[in-house]
Amino acid sequence: MSDLAPSQSVDLPPDLVTAVQADLQSQLYGNLVISQATATFGAVVCAVLFFDGQPAVRVAAWVTYMVLVAMARLGWRARYRADGVHERSVRYWELSFMAGVAFSALGWGTAVVMFFDPVDVTRQLLLVVTVAAVAAGSIAHLSASFPAVGVMLSVTLLPLALMYARQPEGLGLAVLILLFFGVMLSIGWRNHATLRGNARLAEGNRRLVEQLTEHAAALETARSQDDAERELALSVFAAILPRRILEASKLSYHLSSQSAFNGDLLLVENHPDGRQHIMLGDFTGHGLAASLGAIPAADVFMSMTRKGFPLRMIVGEINRKLYTQLPANLFCAACLIEVDAAHSRLRVWNGGLPSVYLIRRQQTQDDRRVTPIHADHPPLGVLPPDRLICTPRSLAIDAGDLVFMATDGVTEQRDLTGDMFGDERLVQLLASATDAAGLADSLKRALATFSTGVEQGDDLTFVALRVGPEARLQARTLPDRGLPPASVQAADWRLRLELQAPALRRLDPVSLLSQFVGDLTAPAHDWNELDLVLGELYKNALEHGVLRLDSSGKHTDDGFEAYYRAREARLAALDDGHVTVELTHHRDPEGGVLQMTLRDSGSGFDHRAAGRESGEVPRLAHGRGLMLARSLCQGLEHRGDGSQVRATMRWRADG
Amino acid sequence: MSVTACVSAAGEVVEIQIVGRFDFSLQKAFRATYRDCPPGMVYRVDLSGVDYLDSAALGMLLLLRQHAGEVKQDVVLVQPTPSVAKILRIANFHQIFDVDQA
């Protein structure tokens, strides 16, 4: 077995050598039962054959020795079976096997010496044949260990050769026996080499199969992980692309079935005051990478819209999130629009998407039905928050007008010759559109016809919507469709609004008015404070002036509730009274000055006692509204008996 | 516009979250969040989703403070947006409420 030492098998790892050895060991021990049975049987036959020339005691002792050796070896085999072959015990088992062989061979060697009769030629021949048979038979069994073959052959055949060599006429036979010895030895070696090769091969195969199984299992695990990730991406997209809402929204849209993997995102959500926000986004990246960005974007869009934030703040927040949270190569070409049907306004912020189109129901003066709104901003997530301009463009719309948005998959759809669908074809199609559903259908058909024979990438998403009829009801609050250009905005104007009892009962003019002031004067400015001041002044005029409510009970929970119950009841029953709101705006280089005058039909109040100063520790008393308004205004004064209030607010274009 | 409230596991902190316009229309819902709470609770009013807050809302916060026992630390105003923070400052609410800007 020394030929299998690691030093001679440089290409094999040591544990493989041990494994091959162990395999050969098990072959040795595996045949031991048969070989020992044959050996014992041979010994008995031998004893019977040669009995007459020998004293009975010697023959009996010899047979007993042979049987004991056989039993001992079988005992070792039982131990071997029980213990198995461990890495360290391979050598030990080989040595124990060698000892067994040596004892067995010693028995046969003894037989040769014992039974050799220099006179009886027949007996000599019988002995030669028997011993040769034993030697030849042992080869097959012992080949797994070449030293064992050597020991067996030497101890059985060499004494016989020696015996013949001592007689002058036996020299030829001795040479023959030595020749037989050599042949047997070489056969033993050949057998051994074959066995060893087979063992290596078997071991190699076993490992190969093991490795293959391992790789297959790893591959399977990786594949199921990949599947799980796809599944995850799909479910994330399904969750953030609320198709239910889309379907309920009356939008006509085409959303590619692969949207989860090409990063197209279409969202729609309603503002609390009825405006509708729609976002179409096209993320760089695919699958899970794209949904990484889609999650925060959708989250911000949906929740901020629901909470009533204006479009520009939503744009800013999504950009901030994507810019700070995503790697630089992941961003989102997106267009956000706000459809404000009640005020006939469309606000568009287009960052990196193809042009959005406004398709008018009627021809305008300049005879253009289709107005493109080009992207004038970079995609979301590219610019740092303080560099991105988030103010949307504002356009006048009318009931029946159509708005169309698409990702670049539409215009970049190719035909067989490689030509792209292009803007021109799209505009032609848009110009003939009359309603959103028809537009979506005809575009789908046109794209299918155009790309006949080309494998469809299915990475295009588009949406078309028709401005609802409610626009017509209140549309005429604006003198002209289309805002005046920025240079004319913030001009001087005056507005007087008188609300009689029926209007007071139903209408909350404050947000209408501040929206109007904002649109007319500077849409980009934050008019939150105007909203608040006007709200407080209007509340005072309505609640204390017209409804004659007394705030003095408001310092307890129950009083507070009673106050608002009374407000509700008196307002519902109101049939007399009025509030007049007059707004005057003067432009100046820094922004403008807005003067608000409110008059109510009430009997006034002692305004000298009301309106505590800011800076005082708040108490549970009334008058806080007036204090707030006073703090936010540059001037606030009551006139006459207190039923008239005039407040002046200055706004700056940069804030 | 909504008001939601939840009580912490230990039962000592009431988290009240207000979203949208905080004005008198929320009065009933807001009061319902604390009217059945025993004394000794801490109230955290999350204002991060509020974009408009008027004098009626200020009054409602004062009533909550009264219910909580008029201890400054017992009512915490959490993350007011800049415009809301300005109103709170004008009204001097930082003197009687804990305002948690973090």
C-alpha cells in the first residue's frame, strides 16, 4: 500500500488517498469469509491426502493451527465490520490484515515442509499442485494489498522451491516453481493496480456526484431566491400601484404588464378638496432595484396628496427622498399633474418625461388644439433638494379638455425598419382625439399596427384623462383662460365679495379666496398665512358678528363643544345678515401689499378690550384668533363699532 | 383630515396624530381621543402631518392641556411643520407645551 502514499499521488488530495485505501481495505475484509472457508477446507483436504506419511498428532496440530488462524481472522473481520474504517485506522486495519495473512501463509509453509517427501514423487506432485492452487487462489483475494500477495506467495512457494533445489534432480522443478512465483507476483501486481485504479475512479465519481448534487442544490436555492425576489418585486409593485384606485379613477390608461420589472409607475390620488393628483414615473433600473425607489416615491405621493399638500411640496419631498436615499444611478423621470377642475386649472411639473399634452376641446385663438408641455426639469432624485425648482406650470383648462402623459416607450416604439413612432405621429393622433378612452384605444391600435412584426417590448405606459364637467360650473371666476405671464402677475387689483345669508350658510369662501389670490398674484408663493389670517377674520365676522355667538363659555371642554353646536344650529337657521370681503392688492418691487377689509351685519363689539398681544402667556380665554391675525399682519385695526376690520399683509416674492 | 389616537403598551402615553387641516371641524374627534383617559397620562400630539392650524385648534390644545392637569411636560407637541411652528410661536405655546422638534 506504500505506493498509494500521498507523496506519489500529487494530484490527489490526502483525504482522497485515504478514501481509496479505505475502499481497498473493505475489499480485503469483504472476501475474508470465503477465503477462510476455502483455506480451512483446503487444509482438511490436504491433511486427509497426506495423512498416512505423517504422525497423527502433527497433522492434527497443523489442522488445528489452520482452523484457529481462520477463526482469528474472521474475528478480526467482525471487529472491522463493527468499527468501520476511519481515517486514522486505515493503516491499523491493513497491518492487522497483513498479520493474518502472515500467520495463514506460515501454516501453508509449514505444510510444505511437513508433507514434503523426498522419495514419493506422486505425493510431491500432489503437494505442488495443492500449494500452487492455494497461492494462485489467494492472488485474487489478496490483490487489494500487494504486500499481502508477496507475503503469501513467498511463504507458500519459496519453501517448496527450496526443497526441490536441495535434490540434484529437482533443480528444474525448483526453477519452474520460482517462475510460477514470478508470474503470480506480476499477476498480483496487475490486479492490484487495476483495483487501485478502480477504487480511485469510484471515489472520484462519488465525489463528482456529490459535488454535482451540491451545485444543483445551490443552483436550486439561488433560483428559488431569485423567484422569491421577483415575487417580492411583483407584490411590492402590486401594493404601490393600486389598480383598484386607478380603475375607479375614470382614467384611461395603459400600464405595461411588465411594469414591476421595467420600473414604470402610475399613481393617482385625490386631494381632500377634490383636486386630483396623478404621477407617472419611469425609474432607471429594473425589478427590485426599481421598486426600491418606487416605494418611497409612491408613499410620499399618496400620503402627501391625501393630507392636502400642494403639488410643489410633493415634488420637493419625493426629490429629497430619492436624492438622499437612493444611489446616484437610480432616479426617476416623472411627471406630476394636478387637475383642479373646480378652478379650471391644470398644474404640471414635468421632470424628464416626454412632453405632456393638453388637448383642448375647442380650438383656441392661435388655432392650436394640442399643446405640448415639455419637460423643463431634470428627473427626480438627480438634483440636491435646494437646487430643484418644484413650482409646477399652471394652465387654464376647461371641461372636456384631455390631458395625455406617456413614458418614452410610446414615442420610441420601433417598426420593422427601425424607425421610431415619434412625436409627429403621436400629435396627429392626439389632434383627432375626442375622449380619453377612445384616445387610449386608438393609440394602442396605432402602436400595434406600427410595430407589426417587431417583438413588442411592452415597456410603455400612458394615461389619458378628460377634465370632468364640474369645471364648467365654476369656471368663470377667472377673467381669461390662461394666467397672465409672470411679468404681469402681481398687478394691482381689487375684489369685492358680498355674501348674503344663503351663501353664508353653504359656502366657506376663505380657501376659495386665498386660492384665487395665489393664482392671480403669485402661484409660486406660499399663501398659507393669508389662508389663516383671512380665516380668522372671516370666522370672527361670521361667528361673533352675524351669528352673535359668545366665546366666553369656550374655556371648558363642554363649553367649547356647546359653542360649535350653537354655531352649526344658528348657521343652518340663518336667514338674515351678510359679510362683505374686500381685497385690494398693490404690487411693489419686493412682492406686494394685500389689504383685506371685512364688514359684517352684526352690532360690533368692544374691540379695544379684545385682541391680546402676542408674547403673553396663553390663557384659556378667547381672542386668540385676532391675536394670531394681528401677529401675521403688518397692520390690523377695527373701525366704527367693531363690525369692520381692516388688515394689511405684505408678501415677498422670494419667500 | 383625520385624528387617530393610540395608547402605549404601558398605558401611560397617548399618541394623537392629526393629519391635514387642524380646525374646529376636528373638535369632536379630537376631544374623543382624551375625554375617557384617566389623569396622569402623557399626551404626544403628532403635528407632522398638519399643514394648517387656526385659533380653534389652539383652543383645543389648551383644553387638552387642562384635561392633562396643566403640567408642561404632560402634553408634547411633536414635529410641527415650519408654518405650524410659527403659529405656535406667535401664540407663545412653547411656554406652556413641550415642543418636540426632533
